[in-house]
Amino acid sequence: MEKVRLDRDLFSGLIRLHILYHASKEKIFGLWIIEELRRHGYELSPGTLYPILHRMEKKGYLKSEEELVKGKIRRLYGITPSGNVVLSEAKNKVKELFGELFENEDS
């Protein structure tokens, strides 16, 4: 049971980076990001994703707006200037970590 919790803790930052990255490219919405994350091997329910999106919005990394799509209201999320700064810093940290994780892999 502890392994599952560790994995969730370990991968939660990567999920947030995926969200920021995609929100920097275009506005995203919940179902789309759930499907996109699934393509990368992450299984998130709406009950897990939406609190993450709301926390990221509260921190000022994302900004949401409502849009009417086929008679239904859809909440779209886009990255903010603060989110772009955080994403840029995170990219540098990931690049550094990637180098360390794989520096001796070719030997």
C-alpha cells in the first residue's frame, strides 16, 4: 500500500508540469488533459484532476474562463505569466535532473 502512495507523491509534480506545458501551448479543459495524461501512462479521475487545476489556479499558475460549447459550459485553463516563469524554471531543473539520471547510461 505504501508503494502506491509513494508513486502518487512522486509523479504528482510531473503531472503538474504536463498541465503547465500543455496550458502554455493552448487552452486546456479537464477531460482533454485527463486523456492526454492517460497517453503518458497517468490514470487520473476528475476527482483527482480538478482539485489540482483549482490549486494551480489559486497559486496563480493558471487562469480559467468559461466557454459555451454545444450548449454546455466548459471551463478552459490557460497559463499565466507566473505559470510561464514556473514552467521555465522547472524545465531547467528537469533538464539538469535528466542529465544526472542518464549520465552513465551509455557506458
